[in-house]
Amino acid sequence: MKLYPLLMAPYFRHGAQTPWGGDTLRDMLMKPAPEQAGESLEVSALEGMESVVRNGAHAGQSLRRIFEQWGAALTGTEDPVFPLMLKFLDARDSLSLQVHPDDAYAAREGKLGKTEAWMILSCDPGAKLAYG
């Protein structure tokens, strides 16, 4: 098993999954996103929403499969749950971010919570962010 930098193809959540989604992922970030894409899961091992390796010997395999093969050699931890998710969101209208698909995954895997970091890359004038 030879580790190498993995380039990932994202999984897109769109349409009825993200009725608040728009065209920003495609237009601003130049992603091959479908219409009304609300999320681009760049690095994801969530079941059914895995990103896929684009390069090298493992091209075409899901990140979940790579994690099953490489385990701690890939992540540096013996944790049985892949420890990272990186995603872009496009919310053209108001959006409640209280419940995520990864919350249900974490609960199913026996995790108590998660650590998140948010960075807003772009917003319309007058946009607001509410906490709490």
C-alpha cells in the first residue's frame, strides 16, 4: 500500500435535497454541479455521499473505501469514523443549519458531537448570520 496525495471529486447534494441551493457552486467555483446544488461535499466519507478519488491507482474509488483500506495510515488515528468533512454550501435564501446529514451519521456511530469551523467566502450586501 503506497500512500499518495488524493485528488477528490465531490458529491453534490442538489434539487429536492437542497431546495435552498443555487448556481454559485457552478458559476463562482466552476464546479461541475447540477442545477440547484446546495452542497459540494469535497471530502466526505458519509455513506451514500462519498467523494471519489480522481487520480492515481485508486481513481474511481470512494473515500469511504480508501479509508477502509488505509485506516490509520490515512488519518493518523484509530478512530473507526473518518474524521474530516470539507464542503461548500450555496444558500441563496435563508437556511437553517441546525441539522446536517453528518449529525445523524455521528449519532449512529456513537459520537457525542463534532467540531466545526465556518468560513463565509461570499455573501450579498445586507446578508446576516445568526448564532444561537
